Amino acid sequence: MDKSALATILLLLWLYLATETKAVAEDRANKSSLGGILWASGKDESDFLAALDADDDYDMGEKDGGELTGGFSSLESMLQWAIGHSDPEKLKEKASDVQRLSATELSKRQAEIQELMEKLKMPSDAELMKIAIADLNNTSISLEERQRALNELLILVEPIDNANDLDKLGGLVVVVRELENSEPDIRTTSAWILGKASQNNELVQNQILELGVLTRLMKMVKSSYVEEALKALYAISALIRNNDNGQELFNLENGYSMLQEILSNITIDIRLQKKALLLVADLADYQQELAYGTKLSPVGDHHLFKSVVDLTSTNDIDLLEKALLAIKSLLRLPSIEPLVVLRDICGLEDVLERIKVQLEDLTNELGDYAQEMESLRREVHITFHRKLEKVSWVPT
Ligand SMILES: *[C@@H]1O[C@H](CO)[C@@H](O)[C@H](O)[C@H]1NC(C)=O
Ligand SMILES: *[C@@H]1O[C@H](CO)[C@@H](O)[C@H](O)[C@H]1NC(C)=O
Ligand SMILES: *[C@@H]1O[C@H](CO)[C@@H](O)[C@H](O)[C@H]1NC(C)=O
Ligand SMILES: *[C@@H]1O[C@H](CO)[C@@H](O)[C@H](O)[C@H]1NC(C)=O
């Protein structure tokens, strides 16, 4: 049952009670309407809910609720306001012609609605997080309950305010502990939560990095369970993105050789290779933005570069695109070594020619997509040559 729709309905009911005296009177004569149900069984919540479930006409609550207030809590406060600001005496006056409700009866109705509201009250996100965290911290809960608690946290950490609360509530420690769980799915969801919570959030990135999880996540990337490897790599990418400290730790943990192993492994899941290419591009872009004067470690060595370039021989056009994007980012690195490596060790000139031919062959099959790839390839080619011209003094 959608609580926000329910709140809207309760509000409408309340306003209906407060102002539409004529309708109220008719209502009392006709128990088939919604108001009649509330009048008749104000104390019985389940009847009320069943009635709402049975009738689709009330989904307007959801629509209005979303558009007007964007959430349950303000609807609720509107209702509270309506309850608080109506005077039973005045209501009685208004209603007296057509109905015979006493002020006592009316204030009883108010109390009943208020009670109902209390029962239906949605816990806050912080409260929900506390419950999930307490469950995770309880060694006696079942595996299913543990997974459920993690699934809840996964959704709850999405808003940045909730992610910021996670550490305060003791959530990071318990989630990190689950990375050691013997059940692969539990570990997978835990890594996913850490990635989601740290995405574009330097505070949480640093809190998680301080817990020393990078080593653990890197082991998980080697898991034979592909989902686990994927989520672990996702978490690593989110943790170190735009984060100097994270990138240094990543380098110290041999993160670049981990990426190189993924990129050069012909039997590995291709999704993992795509994620690895995106990370290479992201790390290179970050260093390019920082430009000169920073002391970040280089983005990998010539083995990594070679693996990126070699992947362009793939038949998977999406993988090819990501490889080209990674090469483009590597070409933009401020120092000249990457350029020299790409030219001399990776043979980029010949590779780009080969891709051109490959894409021409694919034009019939792929149409526009092949053309898009060709313009990306050309862009890489131009970047490469411009850069070479700028540094033409480089020894060959
Ligand atoms: C009760 O409501 C129904 C549907 O709105 C209506 O057709 C009927 O006439 C009403 N009965 C009374 C007694 O008002
Ligand atoms: C831990 O979980 C068990 C089983 O669900 C429950 O009986 C117990 O009350 C919980 N302990 C705490 C401290 O919540
Ligand atoms: C987890 O439980 C331990 C005791 O078993 C307690 O000291 C700790 O504060 C709890 N952590 C959280 C986040 O509830
Ligand atoms: C390549 O990946 C497969 C599948 O994940 C793995 O079993 C194998 O050990 C990897 N090979 C190397 C050399 O890392």
C-alpha cells in the first residue's frame, strides 16, 4: 500500500469532514462511499485499508501527492495541521443543520483519525537504516534476513544525506564486515552498497578508505563469481574517483596491474573489461584535469597501455568504443611518456589504420553505429597526431 496515497486520502477525508457538511450528512445515510467506511469503522484499520486496496479510483492521491508535495511527510504535516486547526465547536455549528453530531463525537473522530495516522506513520530513512544495521550486527539472523537488510540499505544509501549518515549509525563497519561473509551474494551486495554510498561523495569515500577495504575489494575482483567481481570493481571505481588519496592507495595496492590482468585476460567476462576500460579512462581524465604540478602516480605502465590498445581487435563494438575512449584519455595525459609508449610500444598508428578497415567492413552490418565509431577513431587519430606535432622533438 502506498503510504503517500493513503495520506492524501486521509487528508481529503479530513477536509471533507471539516467542510463538506452536506456530503457528510449524505455519507451517513449511504455507507457504500469511502467516507461511510471511515465513519462506520474508524477504529478498524484493516477494513479501511482493504477498502482502499479494492478501489482504484483513489490513485489520484499518489499523483497529487507526488506533484504537490513530493512526499509523505509534508502530506502528513498537512493532515496534522488540518486536525490541529479545526475547532470541534465550529465544525458542529456548520454541521448542525444537516447532521446531529455532537462536539464530543467530532473530537472523538479527530482522535481516531490521529490514531490511525500514528499507526500508518512511515518510519524515517534514518530509522529504517538503524533497523537494517542492527539486523546486520546481529549474528543470529538468518541468511535471508541478512540479504534483505543489505537490499534495504542498498536503496537507502542512494540519497546523499543518507549516505552521509551511514558511518554515524555504525553502518559502514557492519557492511564492510559482510565483505568477509562466506556467501558470495552477501559479499556482492555489500560491495555494491559501498560503491553506491561513496559515489560522488568524498566524505564517504574517505570514511570507507580509512577502513582499509581496498585490498579486500581487489581480492573480490578476482572472484570466480562474476557478479561479485563486477560489483567489487564498481565499488573500487566509485571509491577512488576524483580522490587523490584513493588513487594513491589504489596504486600502492597494485591496482594498475589488476586492471592490466583484467584487460589482457581473454577468458574473462567482457563486462569486467568494459568496467576496467572506463576506470582507466576516468583515472587518466582526472590526471589530465589536475594537469601539471601534482604528484599522483602515473596511470599504469606500458603493459597496461598495451593491453588497452590490444583490446581494440575485439569483435564487440561496445568494447571497441570503450577501448578507443580509454586511448583518447591516455593520449591527453600531460606527460609525454604515455604518448611515446602508445606510438612505439603499442604501434598506435597501425592499430588505428586496422580499426579503420575493420569498421569499413562492419558498415553494412552496423550502419550508423559503425560511422559513429569511425568518427571516434578519427578523433583519436587527430589527437594522436596533434600531440606528436607538439612534441616533435621527442627522440624516436
Ligand atoms: C448511495 O450511493 C449510491 C452511489 O453513489 C447511489 O446510487 C444511491 O442512491 C445512494 N443511496 C442513498 C440512500 O443515498
Ligand atoms: C537477533 O536476532 C534474533 C533472531 O532473529 C532475535 O531473536 C534477537 O532478538 C536479535 N537480537 C537483537 C539484539 O536484536
Ligand atoms: C553491534 O553489536 C555490538 C555488541 O555485540 C555493539 O558493541 C555495537 O555497538 C553494535 N553496533 C551497531 C552498529 O549496532
Ligand atoms: C582469467 O580469467 C579467468 C576467469 O575469471 C580466471 O579463471 C583466470 O585465472 C584468469 N587468468 C589470469 C592469467 O589471470
